[in-house]
Amino acid sequence: MRPFLAALALPLVLTACAGAPKVAGEDGPGPAFALERTFAGRGTGEGVFRNTLTGSTRPFKVVFNGRRTAQGLDLAEDIAYADGETERHVWRFRRVGPGRYEGRRDDVVGVATGVESGNTLRLSYDVKLNTGGSTAQVHFEDTLVLRGPGVVENKARVSKFGVPIGTVDIAIRMAAPRR
């Protein structure tokens, strides 16, 4: 009977682990997260990807350049990994309702969904990753918390078929917008 119960519980445990990461102070009383305002202009970040399967880490630095549009925000991310590899991602976010967004990027499968709540933005999306000559589709659940003017903490869980495979932590500092 115990193996049967364990088999039933496993999908629930894996699903719970693959959800959006909890961040201290999320949905808090701090400044309201407004994607177009928070990421307008230039900024920088430092982060690390942790592979939960192997224990390896991959540090990186990122430069952000955001531009408000009539529909939302275009956000370029230039990423430089410590091992020398570089990537460029360009998001096109469109506001689809109060505190709700859709985002598109070349490597995103379908549409990313974003929801603001207090000082927090949650993003959910699937990405096609190049992994040594082949492509793998993985799922990201990001929790971005606005800590103060221009200061954002981003934590993400990465999963495949509901199984957690990694985490991403990024400390972001956006420059004050020019007046």
C-alpha cells in the first residue's frame, strides 16, 4: 500500500516544487511593480544559474535596455556568462489588462504570461534552450520583487516535465530614468 501512495504523491510533490519560487517580501507594501516603469531605461544585473541535478553553477552578468511602447515595453537583455558565452534576448511585452502582460521572445514557445501583484511580477513561460547541439524545451517560473526604486530581485525555477532542473537568481539595478 505504501508504494502505491508514494506513487500517487510524487506528481503532487513535483508540481509543487516546480511552481513560482517564494521570495521574502513578495506581494508586499513596497513600491508597486509596474513593468513599463521598472524596466524603462538601462540597468545591470549579476546572477547565477544553479543546476539542481548536477550541483553545477554558471555565473553571469546582464545589461538591460528597456523602452516603453504604446502597448507596453520592449526589453533587450545582453547576457555574458563567466565562461565567455554571450546571449541576447529581446522581450516584447504587451499590457493585456490591469497588471497583466503577454510577452514574446524568439526562443519563447508561445506566449509568456505576466501578472503584477503589489511589488511583485510573476512570469511563466516555456523556452527552447540550445544544449550542446540539440534543443530542449524547459519551463520558467520567475518571481521579480521590486525592493526599492530601480532595485529588483529575480528568482526563477526551471523545470522539464514538471521536474525541477535548476534555479536562477539575479540582482538587478536599473538606472534612474532621465527627467
